[in-house]
Amino acid sequence: MIATSMKRLVDVDSGIISREIFVNEEIYRQEQERIFTRAWLFVGHESQIAKPGDYFSSYMGEDPVVLSRDRQGQIHVFLNSCRHRGMKVCRYDEGNTPVFTCPYHGWSYGLDGSLVGVPRFKEGYYGELDKSQWGLVEVAQLCNYKGTIWATWDPKAPPFLEYLGDFRVFLDGTLDAFDGEDGGSEVLGGVHKWVIPTNWKFVAENFNGDHYHHPTHISVEAVGIGPGRTGEARHSDVQRHRRHMTSFPEKGHGWRGGPPQSLDEEIYPFPRFELPEAEAYFQAAYDRRKKIGAPSPPTWMFGGGGNVFPNASFHIAFPRSICVSHPRGPLHTEMWRWYLVDKNFPDAVKDHFRHYSMRYGGPAGMTEQDDMENWCYATAASKGPIARRYDYNYQLGLGHGGVHPRLQGAWVSDGEFSERNALSMYGHWAEMMDRAD
């Protein structure tokens, strides 16, 4: 039993973090109650439930949920568990249905979650069961933000946009179209899913703000698996741009890049594509972006990614994606990756990025394999009794940086290499873990 304050295990000021927060079973159990029942979590995308009756099975922490659209077009997120004996009422990944029926005893629920059918209602329950009290458990709050669906079990949690704060501009860089159209993206195909033997926080930290792991991807970059031309790196010449790291200590979010900025006229922000349709589309997107004068987060221009606390990571540009690290125990994580494309992509361009996404990310992709190997070996090497006596060092860039004058609550590093983002994430994690209410 862990009786100590989590802030004793996460020393933000000195940049020292205990390995216990990654391997301890009791800490993991506390996370499920104090983090995943309180935070806003990513559930899915509205393009996955385009029509009434459509549903998509997802998770919020370890709780299975169903994302659905009712006959009136309203979106819902329900706990995927029958109120009678707990059986899943939906056992399929996605589809369309007029009703959710539990295969155990036959209780059935409408698309709005209401209990509509109970076998032996008259002769078994004598018509006395109050069906209005036994509908599916629905989340306390739900938000459709530019097509992405977020939910929380906590009725006291701040509204989602307040939860994001000024960090929202970085998420916008992922969800808007490349030409600046508001929320102009959609999910491409299905969802990559796989399980790895690591703690979910290793994944979130990597997206949150780790530019220091460049050696990990040296071989991949040497091969040249970029989306544009054969032999080209992922982000082409835009890597020349100087980056910073941006974190939001009071919220736990982090971004692998600096604050928003206008387009740099000296740098074309996209690779050059061998596919004519792709080259024409991105040139037109760049021209429109300049015409409307839209400011752009560095991620849109120069790659990168971030993490919405606790576990909704996202990667901008190539490939543009959302990656959720679902906790499955202190030493196991179920990875889900959604790939996003512009709604207005021509079919040939969508197919081009489908192939690129497969060779880049996912369990069989080249780059994701690099990262997973690090996380899994780090976990295996940290769970023994001797290893757990020695803390991790997060002192890279410690004390160098400052508060950003325009992004409320943001801390920006002096340079590209800093672990302040990770410290901000774990500092917020410790505060939520120590909050017992």
C-alpha cells in the first residue's frame, strides 16, 4: 500500500522522478480512480458514427464504452456494461444497430441509452421494475470538438475548452485542414490496435515533449520513408527551423514545439510530392493559408506532436494522427492510433497517405517500432527490486525557459532540448493523485 504523497515521488524542482510511478501496482490502481475518472478522455471521431444507429466501441481508462448516434442525431457515450449483470451490451468494434441487446439475459437498450426491453417483465418482475432508473450509465460530460469526441465521468470537471485552455491552438493544428479550414479533417479507415508491455505514461511522455530521442530514429531517417519523394526524410528541409518546447504545468498538457507563429515566407512547410495530385493539393493549401493570414502552430509547419493530459497524444502533419495509450495494468498498455486526413483530399491522395501511415506507424510500421522498443525495455529494466531504488533523471534544460506572454499558463523552454514538458505532466499527475476528493 502506497501511503506517501505522490509529490514525494515526483520532485519537479530538482528534476527527479521515482521509478515506482511506472511499475507499482497500487499506484496504478489509484490512477484509475484519481486520474481516469476525473480527466477528459478521447473516445473517438464523429466520422466513425456518421449515421443514426452507428456505434464505435472504445475505452475510457479500463472502462469499456460505446460511442453512438441516436435517431435524432445526438451523440452519446455509455458504459458498455449491462445494468443487470454487467455483460457487454456491444461486443463489436463498430457498426449500425437499432438497439443494444445484452446476450446474457436479453435486456435491451435504445440508442439514447434507455432501457427499452426486459424479458419476463410482466411475469418475472410483475411490471414493477422502474426501467427509467436502469438505463445505460452515461458520461457526465461530453464534447464534440472539431469532430473529435471527448468525455469525462466527473460532473465537477471544467468544460472541455477550459480543460484545454490556450493549449487548444496546438490541437487545432492537428484537427484543422492543411489549408486552415476549421475542423477539416476526418478519420482514414479503421483504428490500429496493439498491446505492448509498458506503462502508459512512457507513451504520453514521449508525445508530450521528448525531442531528445533523436538517436532512436536515425536508421529510419537514413532509409528515407518520408511521405513525399523516395529517399526523403519525414519532414524534408523544414527540420532547419529552430524549435522550443511548450508545456502547461497547471493542466499537464505538453507540445513538442514552440508557440504559434505566422508562416515563414522563406520555408515551404511541406515536402515535395512525387504524386501530382498531392503536390497540387499541398501547394494550393499553402497558398490559401497565406491568403487568409492564418497563424500556424509550429507543428503544422514543422512536424511534432503533443499530449492532452492524461493519455490522448497526437502527431501533426506526417502522419497526422491521434494515439491513445489505454492503461491495461502497470506494465501493459493497449495502443490505439487513429489516422486523420483532410476531408477534401482527392481519393488518390487519401490512398497515398493510407500507404504512408502503414509503413510509418502502427505495430508493423518502422518508426513506431523504434519507440516501442525503448518503452518496453525501459519498463522491463525498471521493475526489479534494485532498479526501483534508483530514480530517473529529468534535469535536461532544467531552469532554462520562462512563462509565455500570450499563451496563458504556458512555459516555453529556451531551446529544443528540455524535459520541462515531462516534469509539468508528472507534476500535474501528482497533484491529481494526491487529491482525494
